[in-house]
Amino acid sequence: MPTLIRLLIVLLVLSGLVFAGMIALTVMVDPGEKDITIKIPARELVPPSAPLDLSNLPAPVNVAPKDSSSQDALASLPSIDTSDSDASASGVKTVDTGAE
């Protein structure tokens, strides 16, 4: 019987040390924070039942705000005539300013 009591006491002390170690880890260790970037391929963002129709994409839109200094610089540039037959379907035409 004394051997069984000794065994139980040793097991209780060891389990108490393990429990105290777990408590110490939770109180003393701070894991910190860091940013995580996960790259997701575009093919995984589209449901598999609806493939992308590349011929029917919307036109890109420039929504960047313009400040007054950029508007002054744009005023000195030659204007583009979008009614010209040489312009592309999107209304873009390359203009040669003659300054080389």
C-alpha cells in the first residue's frame, strides 16, 4: 500500500507541474500579430458553372481624382477630336505634337 500512495503522489506532483507549465505559457507568452497575404488565383474566384467571357468585358474606367496642377498641365496639350474617322472605336487617337 505505501508503494501505491508514493506512485499516486508522484503522479499528482508531475500533473501539477504540467498544469503549472500550461498556465505559465498562457500568461507569459505573447504570440504577437503580423500581416498575412494570401494570393488567390482569379480562376478560383469565378464559380465553375460560369466561365469568363473575355469578349464581353466592360471598358476600363479612370476614376482617379485630378488636382488643379494636373488640369493646368492638361490644358496645354492638344485636344483629341473623337469625331475623327481615324480614331479607334473607343475614341482614342494618337496625336503627333511635332515636338521631338
